[in-house]
Amino acid sequence: MMITELIDQDDFRAQLQAWGLEGAKQLSLVECSHQLSEALSGPEQELWQERLASLLAKRELLHPEVQAMLDASMK
């Protein structure tokens, strides 16, 4: 099987917005990182960790920049 499409920054931001991160589609990846850090330290911390873990399970499909941001967020 050949992988032809990676989960890129646009896909990642769209997924964050679908999960409730306000305005994520219009933000840069760095700006999303800041909002994601807040979500990961907030009252829904476990939910966000599960969501991000579900993306990390697809590691082979992640664009390297998205993967790096997820790795940094999950530390």
C-alpha cells in the first residue's frame, strides 16, 4: 500500500476546530500550539490527551511538522 496523502497542517487545524478549539482553522500551527497547551492543562485535559493520542496512533500518516507539534504537546 502506498501512502499518498499525509495529515498536513490544514487537516490538523481542521480536526482541532472540529474538536472545539475555536478558530483553529484560521490560526498558524504555532498559535494552535498555544491554544492546545491551554486545553491540555484545562478541565478537559484527559479528553484532549485521548484525542491527540488517537492522532499519534496514525503516526505514519502525519506530516513531520504536525508530528513534531503533537510530540511536543504530549510531553
